[in-house]
Amino acid sequence: MPSQVLKTVPNFFTIGNLLCGVFSITFIMNGLLQISALLIFLSAFLDLFDGRIARKLKVNNELGVVLDSLADIVSFGVAPALLFHSLSEPSFYTNVAFILFPTMGALRLARFSIKPTIGYFTGIPITAAGLIMAGMGLFLYSNPFITLILSGLMVTPIKVKKF
């Protein structure tokens, strides 16, 4: 019984990450943009620990890996894109950036799920891109060109050292 409980502990952090992403979206819809940005930062804090706890407890499993990717696309792909869109003036570039950011984030997560790397990431992690977007949102700033650059950097073959 205790081992079954231990297996679920990392998933609680992952679900916390997901819930922060969902609440972030809810706060965006209610016009509370800076609180939304803070929830994206809280998502990153929880995301930092889910995998580490799983490895420490030696309870890595496929469910946790898939759940983590799904939580990440909501918290660091969709929520930051909506935050960006809510702050931006309508334009062609805004629309393209809004579509590409979560799409490239999902592609990056899918590539990593298929072929994980050790010691480095290929392209910048969606978490890093989402946090940059949340940081801009915290100061009520948006820029479609920065968003497009971040979208591209997530899927580039550039190797980024893991920290």
C-alpha cells in the first residue's frame, strides 16, 4: 500500500502544474492578467519537482511522463499564448504568433517524448519559452516577434544544456 501511495506523489505535482495552467487561463478570461502570469510561474515551480521527486522515489512511469507533457502544453503553451493574445493589438503577426507558440511547443514536447536527450535539450524547453512569455505578461508587455522567435527556438536543432 505505501508503495502505491509513493507512486502517485509526483503526479500530484504534475496535476498541480496542470491546475495552475487551467486557473491561469481562467484568470486571463476574467482580465486578471498579472495573476495569470504568476500562476504560470507557479506551474514551473511544480514542474521542476515532479520529475525530480519521481526519480528520487524511483517511481518513474509512462503515465507520469505523458501527464507531464499534457500539463506542460497547457501551462507553458496555451496559457502563455492566451496571455500574449490578450495583451496584444490585433494583427496578422499576433494571430500567427498566437497559433504557432502552442503548436511548436506541442511539437517540441512530442519530439522529446519520442527521443529524450540526456544532459541537453534540443531546442529551448517549452517551460523556458512559457516563462519568458509569462515574464512579459507580468509587466503587461507583449510582442509578436519575440513570440515568433520563441516558437521557432523551441523546434530548432540547437542544443541547450540541461540545468
